[in-house]
Amino acid sequence: MSDGGPLTVEIAGLRLRRPVILAAGTAGTLDEMADAIDLSRVGAIVTKSITREPREGNPPWRILPERAGMLNAIGLANVGVEKFCAEYAPRIASVPCPVIGSIAGNAIEDYRAVAEAFAKVDAMAAVELNVSCPNVHGGTEFGVDPGALAELVGEVRSALNGKRLFVKLSPIAVGRPSMVDVARAAADAGADALCISNTIPAMAIDIRTRKPMLANTTGGLSGPALHPVALRLVHTVYRELAKERGLPIIGLGGVLRWEDAAAFILAGASAVEVGTGLFVDPRSPLKIAKGLEKWVRSQGERSIGGLVGAMRL
């Protein structure tokens, strides 16, 4: 593995050559993005969220452009854990960057079944627990209920047999319980890192037909509109919880430019994920990494780690 220089980071002991990760559901099931970019030049890939049984997902339309981002209601379409482990898992070792497996489900037993299967995939570097997808029925409640989330994380933690566990949180945990309450529950139950945050529940209406534009009626808003929201959440969780505990945060939400990624780093993220940006420009992760490297040097730092949480108040 070549040295990433000033951009090399570690997330719960997982070494990334660059702090730019391809987000779940936006880069294919595994390594399909290799047709567009050199995967050895990104930090890691998160697989499509895998469920216990195959899912066809929601009918079209299920992706729509918005002025400041994108609406999606894919519905967690995926091949299911049995087919994933049979057809995709054997290829993980040949992917030229770390692979993080994403798990989704409707009930604890669903998540645990996938976690038990992923625990046997030695080449899988870590697991990301999707408890915050807003466009399926069931599952979302784990991301806003500290008690339910703690139970889920504890079950998955025990099923993974020591494999790294990242928990992807929802941006809708506001008021009480707050995002910090939910994050603390995940950390106390065994999360090795937090991913903040998933899409915001949203919708669009065709004013001529007066019908919802998404077949599922509602979906998730991602892209630039989400960035300021996610940035505040990363800052809050870092200052009130993660900094003291040394708990890594991965920031995601509207990272289309290196400046977006740099803002997440200053707010307290150790790395970022790119999702919607891949639809705009599949090569955006490489451009983001290049911009971050120049920024680190312009700030007089030898490593991007020196800028994590370095926002001046």
C-alpha cells in the first residue's frame, strides 16, 4: 500500500490513503465505479446497503434532481446477503482500497443475520450500520431512539466478532433525544466510529398533476442543501462527545467540492463520504482529495489530522 502523504488517516485503526470514501448506494454494489475512476486513489468504498432478503426497491420515479441537490427513494434495492456473499464477497480482496460493508434492515434479527454473514468475510475492512434510511418502512426508528439503537448496535457488535463497526446516523434527531443522545447511545453500545449524516426526509409535488413526483411519495434529500445541516451536526457531536472520547466521525452530506470536505474536517470529521457528488461527476473524489492536499499544505500542517476539529471559535 503506497503512502498517502499528508492525507493518510486512520479510522478506528483502519488506514486510509485518503480521507475520501465512496458512500453506500451511490457507487454500485461493490466496485462498479472502477469503470470511471482508479479506486486505488480513494480512501475506501462502502457497498450498497445489503439486507437479509433481496429487495427490488421502490418503483420509478425514485431519483429526481432538485435545485440544491437530489431526491431519492430507491428503497434499498439490493441482491440480498446470500447472493452478495456468494458473488461479490469473494472479489473484495482484489479491490484496491478498503471495502466497508453496509447493513440495513427492518428488525434487529435482520441486521444480525447480515452482520453474522459479513463477520465471515475476512477481506471486508469494516461494517457501516445504516439505521437512518428515510425511504423504507421500518428501520428508521433505530436512528432516532437511543434505547432501540443501543440494543441494535449491541446485537450487531456481538455478531461481528471484532470487525470494525461504523454507525450511520440520521439528521432528524433534533430536540430530545438529540443527535448527541443518539450518538452517545451508539458509542456506548460499541460503535467504533460515527457517520454523520444520512439524507433528510423530503418530497416534491408536480403542481400540474397535483401528484407526488416520487412514486414512494417521500424520499431523502441529499446534495448541497444538506451540507450546512450535516456540518452543524458533526460540529455538535464532536464538541460534546467525540472529541473527549477519541471517537472518529465520518462526515457526509453535500460533499461536491474539496471546500465542503475541508469544512467537515474543521468541524471534527476525520474523513468524508461522497454520494451525490458521484452523480454530478464520478471523478469528484479525486478532485476533492487533490484540493484537500493543497489546503493542508497551505495551512502549514504536515497531516490533515492536524486540522480535525480545528475550527476557531
